[in-house]
Amino acid sequence: MSFAATKFINEKTEELQKKISSTKKTLIATSGGVDSMTCAMLARKALGKNFTVLFLDDGLMREGESGEIRKYFDSIGLELQIWDVKEQFFAGLKGKIDPEEKRIAFRDIFYKTLGQAARSYSVDFLIQGTIAADIAETQKGIKTQHNVLSQIGLNPVHFGLKVVEPLRELYKHQVREVAKKLGLPTKFAERKPFPGPGLATRIIGEVVPERVDKIRAVTKIVESTITGAGIFQVLAVLMNDKATGMINGKRLYGDIIAIRAVESKDALTAAPSRIPWATLFKARDKILAEVPGVVKVVYDITPKPPSTIEYI
Ligand code: XMP
């Protein structure tokens, strides 16, 4: 049965208007991903300009992220607030190797900084782009998704907030339909999923600025080279292990990059994409030519399950 996006939008608009009166202040933190951007579009329909959109620049985003988002919000007459919180995030992630420890650290800093923002804007409500898959993954105890508040024992009241999650019944493909119906440009509505903890999920081992810069450069290459209608998500991961290589005739114990591209409908299961060799070789060549220190590039052929899509 096809999903009734218009009906959903009308219901949620009414719900938001009922919940959030015009005297209340509302905050949406956007990462530029389709979920939070759709929340912003819904809020715009329901609340006009009576809300604040915030981009927390945590230093873990892809290249050029905040500029593109700001440009779009400017074009629809909404002012994007940008907070530089890189130092807090790198300090909190320092020395963390274990994947769950990294996720928990990210989550804690995220809500701490978001709480600071909420207090500084004196907001009453936080609209959050949690979707059904986030809830399912956290319920199964697979990994700590950064955005499922109620299930992680985190009380938003401690942060002085009421949380509203208008997309919590939807899966990604349904969110995209809603986004397009709300007029969000295709480049945002069709954007591939990118996890909240950003490039921290693309690094095995410690998350430090130099390693983030490296995987940011690789991410730009794989995202621009490996494209195709059937691909749900394409990503690259910096391994913690090293491998022996040869650069300009000299031995180098260098970095290993794994590329992963998957097909999926709802992110709950996924199959590796059958990327043409020529495309993979193009990505490999660019990585080796443009990202110093990389000596190996591998392609991941594992389905989910047993693998998850991300590496941490
Ligand atoms: P996994 O790795 O669990 O990922 O197979 C399923 C989907 O969720 C994304 N993902 C996240 N999204 N916060 C998010 O907003 C997170 O903490 C998070 N972890 C994973 C992942 O990119 C994939 O699309």
C-alpha cells in the first residue's frame, strides 16, 4: 500500500500547531540530513518562522556541509544558526576506542551542547528527526543511536526540553516522500543517509582531527564517484590497523580504507551493491592520488545482517 504523504503532513501540522502555541519557542538542530531537514520543513508549515534552526558544527561533518545548508535556509527566508562546538566534541572523543564508548561520548556531548543552545535560546520544545529505524535499532540493543532519547535513559527534562518527534513512525523512503511534498529540493530529499555522529562512525579507533580530515577527504571522493540509482548508502571507513605499502619506491606502513556501498529500503537489512569494477577503480585511484598515507583500499561485500551498515 502506498504511503499517504499529504495526509501525514496535514495530521502532523495540526498536531504541531496544537502542541506548540505561538507563545512557545522551538528549536530544531539540523545536520543537513533528510530527517532533520524534513522536520524543519514541517515546522515551517506549522509554525511559520516561529522556531530556530541550529547547526552544531561538531567537526565531524562532511566537507562544505554548513555552507550548503545555510544557503538553502537563506533561500526560504529562515536564518540558520551555526555554533562552533568542535573543541567540545574532540575533547569528549579523545582516547575513546570502543565503538559504544565513542557513540555514548558523542551522544553526551551532543545533548550537552544542544542543552546549552536550548537554554541560550530559551526554548520550550525540541523537534527531533528520530525515525522508525532509529528506534528499532536501539530497541534491539544493536547500537546506541544518538537520537533516541526515551530509550537511552536520557531525560530531556534535565536539558530543560520537551521533545517532539514527528517522524517517529516513518521509514526513510517515507520521509523522502514527505520531504518532497513539503518542497524540500531533491538534493536534500534524496540525500543518502549520514549518521548523526558523522565521520566519528567512519573511523575505527580514536577520533582525532587529523584522522577526521583524512576520512572527510575520502568520503568526498567515494560519494562523488560511486553514485547510482540503486545505492542506498555509500561510505568509507578508516581502519585502525595499518598495512605495508610502497609509495615512491619507499616502504610505508600506511592506512587502510574500506569502501562500503549498500542497497536497502529501510536500513534494517542491506545487500552490498554490485558496483562496476571501473567505478571502484576510479574511486581507488583518486583516494591513492589525493589522500596521503593510504596504502590499501578494500571493498566490503558483507550484507546486513550479520554486518551493520556502519562499522561502529
Ligand atoms: P547500521 O549501521 O545500524 O545503520 O546498520 C542503519 C542506518 O542508520 C544510520 N545510523 C545512524 N543514524 N544516528 C543516526 O542518525 C546514529 O547514531 C546512527 N548510526 C547509524 C546508518 O548510517 C544507516 O543508514
